[in-house]
Amino acid sequence: MSSLSSLSSSLSKPTVWHEFSPLASASGAVNLGQGFPNWDPPGFVKQALKDAVDVPGPAVNQYCRSQCHLPLATALADEYKARPSWSHLPIDPLTNIVSSVGCTQVMYCAFRSLLSPGDEVLLLEPAFDIYASQVKLCGGEPRFCSLTTDLSAPLTSNDVFKFDWEKLEAAITEKTRVLVLNTPHNPTGKMFSMPELSRIAEMVEAHPNLLVFSDEVYEHMVYDDASSPHISFATLPGMWDRTLTLSSAGKTFSTTGWKVGWGVGPEHIIKKMTDLQNWVCFSAPSVTQEAIARSLVRARQPYLEYSSFYAWLADDYRRKRAILTEHLASVGLTPISPQGGFFICADSSSITCPDSVYHEPSLSAPQPMPRDWALARHLTQTVKVAAIPPSPFYSPANVAEASHYLRFAFCKTDEELEEAGRRLREHLGAR
């Protein structure tokens, strides 16, 4: 069997998502596991899609530019240039922007177009599980460097999760082609600070062949902007030419099913991606790109009593973060407050997991079953509140680092968050 066939076989195995979403449904659990908003997009976004379908002529109901539907590329160029930290960068909608079927496919096209067999990609653990699989599919070798944890610090994601700089520097070799950053970070909610990003930029400068993929899909979900703002790595001095910035509409506009993602970067990266995309999907759906182009323009305008839709979005999620944080703390789970994103990692050390759960059949758990996995199954089946075990976000050698954590999503209605709190207190008791 060829190595590619072996890889395809391994990728056919069920994942944590295949296990916990059906388990939550079968158990009647409040699903705080999978990270998608369980409500409709805002009215102006739905209207944008309706209007897009009715644009006269074939422009949005047939193929668009393979690189990116031009109205979306133009709207994105305007969007980024409107940000003070981006205003100095030369963003040309024709040459510096690519769209595809979600951020997932943008990243795949980036890996596939830039990696050669044997190239290494450095991932910061915990890392979203799709990164390592895509690297392998594209002939690369994933390498891992874990963030350290310090629970004696204030219980915020920026303080608890830190870099081991010596370890990170040692992990970069002459074979390292790409470093993947994810800020705001999934699953921890950490926002990489300017001192942290500046030090990473120094490492990039010391390795001329190293590129950075910066996954920023949660960029508008930032809760402590004054003390912990979102910083795009590409805006640091000298990093534009070395960075592909990735984002999408799914999380921002509650349209995960529309699958509109994009990359912004220098022409030498974007052209390789678009050359490949001609042979992958050719182009992303034109009509949803048109709708997101219109939505991006509207999102910067006043919304309700807020200065923009983005300001409302951050405030609404800030409120939901507070609701879930209070519920988790009330039963002895120790929430690590996220500065960004819509996930909370909680220390579950005080919660007892029944021994019997470790011996239950599992579609996808590592063996022996890690504690976080067993506890997530227990909460889902018995407490009727589903969370995601973070161990799939670690490489096999580092799975133990996730043992006392669970990831909870607060991109859910207030009613579901309150019901989850009620069930947690009923089964685990108030502390």
C-alpha cells in the first residue's frame, strides 16, 4: 500500500466530531461541544443573500473569478485597509486576495501549493486538529510545540497559556517551511500579544525560508480590546511578505454553512494558491461571496445602538461568556476566561469521572481513553451537557497535557446556556 493510500485509510477513521455530536444528539444533551452558532444570521446578512440572487444578469449565478469574486475581493481590500494597523500595506484586490470554500480549503490550498515532500510545519499545541491532517495530505511533516500552562496566574487565557521560547526556537529547523499561528486561539481563547508576536517575528527573520499562516477566523470576537487587542501578524514590520492571513465569514456572520473563506497576503503566495485552485474547486460559490461582500460593507456601519455590527457582536459574546463562566464556576469547574473566540477551557480537576466510563466503547478515543475524553462522555451522557475533550488538539505524545481540561462553546442561545447551567448544578451540585 502506498503512503498516500495509507494516509487516506487513516483519515477515514472517525474523529472527535463524529463521536460527540451524535452522542450529544442521542443523549438529549445541550450541545456546548461543536463550535457553531445555533441561530440564524443577522437580518442584513440574510437579506444580502436574497438580494445577491436577484442581481441582474449571470454575474452571481455562474462561475466567478477563480481567485475571488471581484466584489468580495474589493470589499475585503477595503475592510483591511480601514483598519489602522493594515492601512500601510499594499492590498490589491486583484493580486493579494484569494477566496475558497471556507477557511479550511484556503488553508489546504496554501499548504498544497507551498509545501514540498519532507517540509515541516510547526503547530502550537493545543492546535485545531485539521491542521496536522492537512499538512500530511500535502506531503509535509507536522511538528509540535506546546504552550505551557500556569494555573497559579490570573485565570485568563493570556496569563495561563504561555510560550516556552527556548522550546519554540529549538523546534524551528532548516526544514521548517511554515509556522501556523491561530489568534484568537482555538481552543484556549488566548490572544497573542505584541511582545509575543514580535518575538516570533524575530524568529521568522532569522529563518529566510519560513512562512507564517495566521488563522484569524475569530478576529471580531475580542472581549478586552484595550488590554488585549487583536493583532494581525502580517502588520508587524517586515512580516507582510512572509505571512498569509486567513479568515472567513462563518463565525463572524453566523453563516458556517455558507463556507466563504479567504486569504490575504503577498502576491508570491497568493498566485501559487490561485494557480492550484484552478484544479481544486475552480471557484467558490459566486452568490454567497456576493452576499458576504455586501455584508462586509454593512457590518462597518452603525448597528442597533452600536457603532458597528462588529461592536455589537463582541459585546453580545462578552455577555454570553459571562453567563457560561458563572455556570461552570458554580459547580467546581474552573473556567479560564478567554480574551477572544467563543470557547472556554475549564480545569475539571475537582470533578470525579466514574471509572466505568473509561471502558465504554468509543469510535475515536485514543487508547487507553484519556481522562478528558472519558469525562466529556460522562457529562454528555449523564449530565446531559456536551463538551469537547481537548486531547484531539494535541499530538499523541502530548495527549496527557489535556487530561484536566474540557472545552465548552458559548456560541449558543441564552436559553441553552441557562439550561446547561441548570443541568450542571442538578447533577454536579453547587460549589
